[in-house]
Amino acid sequence: MRDPMRVRKILCEIHKIWKTYPDMRFGQLIINLYTVYAKEHGLPKRPLEEVRIYGIEDDEFYEWLLKFEGF
């Protein structure tokens, strides 16, 4: 079973980042975060309609969010 506390941890990190970029819409923020994540992890660049955030493990994304330095 996945750790239920991961939800709060991930959302708290997203909240911190979103406060830095308050003019972004939620979807825009998530896609922009994924785009930076994908680039740093060598994932193939895809058109927005083909973004593959679905398969990223929560713990892995959370650890990356902790190190996120901005757009």
C-alpha cells in the first residue's frame, strides 16, 4: 500500500512552488513542472497532448519537487 502521507507532502511542495508563480493556472503549473522534470530525467520531448506524467512514481516526483529551483 502506498503511504497516504505522500499526498500531503507532494501537495505542500506544489503549494510552495505555486506561491512563487501565482499567475499560473493549475494545469499550466503541473505541465510546466513535468516539462522541467522530463528534461532533467532525459525523457523524450512530447507535444502537450502527449505528456506522460501518469507513470511517474509519487516518491520520485516528491524528491524532485524538493530540489526544484524554478522555471
